[in-house]
Amino acid sequence: MIRPFIPWPDKRLRSAAEPVNEITDEICAIWDDMIDTMEAMPGVGLAAPQIGVMQALAVVDASEDRGRAVRMANPEVLHASAKLRSHEEASPNLPGVFAKIERPRAVTVRFLDATGAVKEQDFVGLWATSVQHQIDHLAGRMYFDRLSKTKRDMLLRKARKQGK
């Protein structure tokens, strides 16, 4: 099921998600909806707070052929490369604007997978960018928080103009 996005500046987008204690049928159903919603955008990742679910859940699929979504609960970066990668990022919660953001090119992430097992996985390139973007959402941060105050203010002003 495709779920609606909560619009910026909804306070849930500024709130940390609650950790997931175990993988249940309900959690798996939320992941399924998140994947449907991500595919409908289309996008390469989605965090549960973006659709108003305040649990530390994320999905990422940066594969070219799609259908390879990684389901994550409580993802955390264990290691990030010193080498950075620049990529234009956006959010369906604040449509119509985007910004070039620099993030580590590769990350190692620990999370609970769909079976409830603790997993560590390496992500590189667009996968790494998307995973970091989703982890930011789970902490109540948006991609534009990584911009200078001037650039962030300009982006939010532009978004407000487009929203009228």
C-alpha cells in the first residue's frame, strides 16, 4: 500500500524515531508499505517517519533493476569512509527543491534485518548516500540541515514560494 508523506514542517520530521525491539508481522507490513511508497515516488530510500510512522525503520534500493530493497530496523553507521561523495538529495516531504550534499562515499551499517538478526553491511556510492539520508531522518534531521545556514534558508524560502 502506498502511504502519504507527511509535509514539512510537521514536527514528526524533527523527532527521533523509536527503536524497534523485535521484528513482527506489523513491522514487516510497514516495510512492505514503505517499499511500495518508495517505488511509487520513485526513490532510492525511505524512512518510516516520512510517512508518519515513528519507528526506526528504513528501506533502501539503489539498484538499477530495482527489487533489491534492504529492510533495516535501528540502522547505525559503524564506519564511514574519509572519501566523500557529492550527490543531489531531495525529500518527498518537501517537494520541488533539492541540494547537493557531501557524505562519506562508503559506510558500514549495523541493523536488524527482516529475520530479526543483527547484520552488518557495507554500502557504497548511491546506496551509502541513501542509507545515510534515511538514518538522518530517523534522528529527526533533514538533508538540508547539512547545508550552511544561508543555503538552507534559501532552499526553504524557495520551497515556501513553490508551495503557495
